[in-house]
Amino acid sequence: MREKITRQAILQVSEEIVNQEGYESLTLAKLAKALKIKTPSLYNHISNLNDLRNELAVHALKQLSHQIMMSAVGKAGDVALKSIGLADIHFMSENPGLYDAMLRAPDPQNEEIEKISSEIISMLLRVLEPYHLSEENAIHIIRGLRALSHGFNTLERRGGFNMNVPLEDSISVAFDTFIKGMITTLKK
């Protein structure tokens, strides 16, 4: 007897496909084959591929939000910021397809994507409150942390760190330097 297909099962198998084979490899035909159903049966649960990709982006943002929150619990200041950056890199490394889904959500005006993204920004702004920065300067730091995390992850995934120095050490030094430099510069 075949297992009942649910939207959750579709999302789970889609996540496996994008994380193993890449975001662009997700097609409804491939998904249906993995679920052992015919492609038209998917339309009982999703509207189309863009609908599925939006749902993957929402799922990814929820996971990232949870990881960021858990990484900052019980920490403050520079330690919290560095933990958040490291959690971001870890999420990207463990979920490359989901990370790409967040970056390439077909509908950036999706209310749920906007809501979760805003919640993540609000969480990061709260972590930055003890520095007494303007909101604009806090956003500069958030963008910088994201760019640093993205850069390390992207280069690592593409084999760009083939040197005889531990990557974790480089990441740690980069985050420490970035955080101290940005906070010092923007508090003036």
C-alpha cells in the first residue's frame, strides 16, 4: 500500500532533492518520481513549481530563524553576533538547496516570506541594541554579517579555500575583526 501524499511529504522530498542535487534540479517530474506518483497528482497539493519553491523558501527561512535564535540564546554582544554568523554558515553548509531557495524565492512579495524575513531582522536588531547604534548602522552590520557568512560558505562550497590553514580559524578571525571594526566605526 502506497503512503498517502501530503503537502508536508512533498516539502520534505523537495528539500532532499534541492539539498542533494541543487535548487535548479527540482522539477515536478523529478519530485513525482521520488514520491512514486504521477506528476498530475502533485496538483492536488500544490499549484505549480513556483508555489512549491515559495513554500521551500518559507520552510528555509523558518529553519534559519530557529537556528539563529538558538545560536544567540544566553549570549550577548560580540559573542552573540559571532554565534549568529557561525549559525548562518552552518545552515548554508547543511542546507545548500534550501539556502538557494531563500535567495531565489520566485515571489519576493510573498507575505509569509516577508513576515519571517522581518522577524529575523527584528531578532538581529534586538541583539544589536546594547551597542546603541542607529537603526541604519545596525542594518549595515546585519548586511555585513550576512555577506561575510555567504562569502565564506560560497567559497568553501566551490573549493576556494585550498590552503594549509584551518578554515574555522579564518572564519573566527574574520568575524571577530568585522564585528569589532564595524561596531567601533559605527558608534562614532
